[in-house]
Amino acid sequence: MIPRFPTMEQPRTIEVPSRRFGKYLVRSRLGQGGQAEVFLAEAVDDKGDQVNVALKMMRQGAAEEKFADEADLMGLLSHPNLVRMMEHGVAFGRPFIAMEFLIGGDLSEVMAAHRRAMKGFPMGMGVHVCLEVLKALAYFHRATTRSGSALNLIHSDVNPSNVFFSGEGDVKLGDFGVASSTHVDIGPQAGTAAGKLSYLSPEQTRGETLTPASDLWAVGVMLHEVVVGYHPFQKDGATEQQIMASIRAPKLTIPDYVEKPLAAIITKALTPDLKGRFKSAGEFAGPLFGYALDNNLIPSRHETQLWLESVLGLLV
């Protein structure tokens, strides 16, 4: 859970004993979940400059071990397409994680902004965002301990609300609270489906052992959303059981306005049989990047920044 673009909703009342602790000055509460709350705070960095940070604070009574696992995992990871942890500690008797504050909001908000404006998601930007997420997953899936042992990580909760934008146009994957590993004891219990329902892979809905292909399925869902213009499985009024049924036996119909090479990529990404699906981020990114090159759909960082400004009204 990471804070969203601050103008999307009014800041909530702060519910901590003091606005200031250590080097942090808490400004507002930006989000909350079952296990944690997120606050916008000010801090002074190592250079003496004032910066905004996101403070994720564990709720009283939440699973402290799981929160500590997330902090430890973030401490091992370092990649330009992953949300960066600054430090972790304890305040007011509650563990916290201090992260970079991403003023550009998240992909779900950007998609909603396009819907409100009744505009389609720009093809180049949609492909670009998915490619950047695939870069993050390529690193995440191959991450190792400091001694070099493979962690065999699965994110398990890739969805638009966990894909963030910096004010400079960078795309970052965040929220590792339900990530799983075969090397260390983190993540949900076996047989438990964690993550956002409409982005779960078929094997996730059945509580089966996950592989990198499970995360790639979620990227395929996002690619369908930004390219086709709607979610492939989440229909108005659909029940959880109906959504899971459509995930397990998808009946995709890609409209004719989507070019055949791109439609083929989406179809392969959303193949329910693991044998027919992309197995690695690189295998997925290869044809998608090739399509983007062939169709001049590679936006620069500056172009991405200007697009975000136009969508969200950012002042950066």
C-alpha cells in the first residue's frame, strides 16, 4: 500500500500521538488497509534537503512478523523500477517503513482520469508502462540474498494500484506485502489466494503453487485494459465466483482495432494453461518491445512526464 496522488482525495485526519518523531514530520494520512496505514511526511535527507516521504505504519494488532518481512525484503531490493525504501524502524510502538513518495500517483488513478475525460489510454504509453513493469519483474523474479542465493520471489499482487509514477515520469512497481519466496518464509500460507481478485491468475484462484508466470498474467490483464480499453474479466455486477470462473476459462475476444501482433501477445499472456503462457518477463517483453519499436511506440522520459502532467495536472 503506497500513497496515491495527493489531490485525488482530501487528506484524512492524522491518528498518531504526535506529528513529529525523529526526523519525520507527519502531514496527513493518505491511505489505509487491514494491516497498515500510510502517511505523507516531511523529512531531511542526508544532504540536508527537505523531502516528502511515505510512511507505512503497521496497525496495532497486525502481524508484526509479516510487516518485518516486507521491510527486510525491500532492504534487499534495488532497481529503478521498484519503489525504494529509505529506512524502517519503530514509532509510537508501531513498526514503520519510510519509502520514497511518488507524486505521480498510480496507474489505477491514471486510467480513471482517462475514463473521466472519455479518452482512450494512449497506446504508446500503455505499452511503455507494461514494459517498465516487466523490467521490474525481471529483476524481482531473479533477486538474490546478499550471499547470492536465489530468493525465487513472486510478487503475487501486480495490479494498477501497485504501479506508480514519479513526477519525472518513472514507472515503479511497489507493495511487496504478500510477496512469496521459496528461499525464505514470507508470503501467504499455502492454499491461500492473496492479491486483488480481478488480477489473480487461474492458479492463484485455486490456491496452487505460484511461478513468475502468475505475475506475468497480471501484466497481461493490465495490457488488455490499456490497449483494448476494458478489463477482460471484471464485468459490471459480476460476483466473485463469476470473475474467478472467467479467469479460469477465459473467453477472450480481441477487437479488430487492436493490431494482430499485439492481440497475439495479449492472448498468449492470458492463456490459462501455464504451458502456453509467457514463462519469464524477458519472454513477454521481447515481442512487446519489438512491437513497440516497429510502431514507433517508445516514449521518452520527458514525453512520459508531459503526459502525466496533462492527465493529472501535476506541477513538477
